[in-house]
Amino acid sequence: MEAGYEEMLQSKEVAVRADGVRGIAQTPSVQGLDLLVSLVQSERSAAVAMVAADAATQMAITLRRQNAGTIPEGWSGKLAKAAFASDPVRNPTQLQLASFDSSRANLGRLRRALRDTRSDVRRGALEALRYLLGSAFTDRGAVARAMQPWFKESGWAPETLRHMASLLADAGAVEVARACGHLTHEGNDVLARLESSEGFDGVWVGTGHDLYERGHGAPKGWACTTAGRIISATGSRDIAPVVDGVSLRVLHRVDVESEGEAQMLYEGHVLRPLKQDELLYFMGHYGEAAADHPEAGAALAALAEGMTDQRTLTKLEPLLIWVQGDPAGSLARWDELLDGARPLSEFWFWRGLVRHQQGDAEGAREDLEVFVGKAKRKADWRDHAQELLDAWG
């Protein structure tokens, strides 16, 4: 945490203090989280306090993910306490800090905020519930079951009931959402989408973030769902779209108006469908692992159907032969391409991956060394090839 950002918090200018908060939020740390949470209550500007509450929420989400799904020791209760330390009508965003604690006591406090007569407080509580239900580290089924009796109570604002039901639907809490009796037409459509096996089979890649954690990165980790099984780095096992009344998929919405993208929460990871234009990236990083499972290769080949970019297809077709269980056929095709006129330096990289997966460590090293020697300094895959050479020793 840079001292300059802390100094900005002493400015008389609201905009400068807000920028200081955003600066602190760039580097997640327990120290930074402590400072942001204190600002939620002490900051004299309601606008800056809202920025601090949102920044603290995002920092806590990141720290939890980095800590294998566990909020830093003692912080779950601290955050929940800060969420209700003062009347949230001044800063409804502070209620987001209650989204890290699924205890009965904290859910009870959220319930009271959801029933508040002030609409701003209710909206803040709904946002907290969205974050709570939308985490890869929340037991969504347990939270949904704890909420189920709420729908039988009188005195709710009708729009709050509808929003709660929609949140349960988006979170894939199929059993409870359908039983609550207050689903909108849209909510029923979401449940039908998440329960269905349609769109479930395919290749999924990790986002590298929790569901509502901001930020974008390259795909990180992968899984393949096909024929009632899921294949991932942890092995292969039977699977179904809905387990114990909870869908593995959730609907991620950028905002309440967006259609949303179906994503999957699996073993503490958020996964999204692999896109066709990411196939080469996938092969370069996860091709060796996928080649151990020909059924994953079949799913990758299905995703490539309809691709028309010939330059990409020239590289992709031998790789698809490889991951579908025919490494010899793939190597033969790479040999043909390398014997052709003016072969691309990248061809050596791809052949090296196939060789390495087949146990030809010496041949793989030779190919990657040729590629690194021939490729321009900023060429695609050059840095990754060097990283692999370093890792292979």
C-alpha cells in the first residue's frame, strides 16, 4: 500500500480522497482492508464512504480467493459487524460487507435490512445477498434453505420478494427457488436454463476470479463436461447439471438489466464456456492435459466447427487430431507442414508440445529451442515457450 494514497485521504477535496481510496484498493492486503473498512464509518463524505465500502468488498473477495476460499482469520465477523455498525441509509453500500458471513445471525441481520421500510436500505441488502449467493465459496444450498421460511412471512415489499426470488434463481438454488412461490416469469426461465443439460456439455475455462470479483484475465484452468462426466485437473467423475437441489451453473449478470451468461461453480472455481477464438490459447496452455482425455478432444473439435480463418485452422487441425487421441497422426501432419515451403516458426512450438506429451522430452526441447531461436522477440508463444523450457529443466 503506497503512502501517497494514504496522504490523499487527508485532502479537503472529496474527489482526491475518493481517488486515494481507489489507489489503496489496487493492492489487496489485510492492512489495506483494515483501512478501507475504517473509512466506511469515519469518512465524512457519504460519497467517499460508499467508494470505500465497495472497494473493501472487492478487496475482501480477492483476499478470500487468494486464501483458498477462506476470508483472513477474524475478518468474516469484522466485515459483518462493519456492515451494520451504523444506520445504512447514509451508505447502503456498506451492507455489501455482510456478504462474507452465511451464519444464521448474519442472515438474520440481512433479513431485517431486506424488510426495512426505506428502499435504499433494501437495495443495499439485496446487493449484499447477490454477492453472498454469487460466490464460489458460499454454500448456496444452505443459504437458500435458510431463506426459504422468509417467503412465508407477511409484510414484505413485493419488489423485494421478486428480487430475492430472482437472486435465488440466478444462483442456481433450484429446489428452494422453485418452492418459494414468488418467481417471476424471468426467474422461471432462468431455472429452466440452469436445470437443463442443454449448454452444459462442453469445454469450460476458469475466469481466475470469483463470480462478482471485478477484473479480467486470460483463461485459467479448465474442465470438460460430456456424457454425464466432468474432466478437470483433479480427475474425472460422474456429474449432473443439478446436485442436491443446486445447479452447478449460475447466471452471471453484469447488471440487473443484462441477460447474463451461464457460468459454472466447481470446486471453488468459476468457469465459463470456452470461446472459439480462444482454442489456440487453450491448446498452448492446456493441450497436454486435454490430450490425456480424448472425450475432451471431441468437445474441442465440436467447438471448432464452422471456423473459417484458414491461418488459424492450419495450426488448429493437427492439434485437434492430437487431443482426440491420435498423437502419431498429429506428429505426421506437423512433419508435413515443417517440410513444406517457408514453414512458420510457430510450427516447431506446437510439435514440441505434442512430443512432450508423448514422452519425447529431448525432441520437445529441441523443437521449442528452434522456435525460440527463430521467432521474433514479441512473437506469440515465444515467452510461453521459454517458460516451458525453464520448467522442463
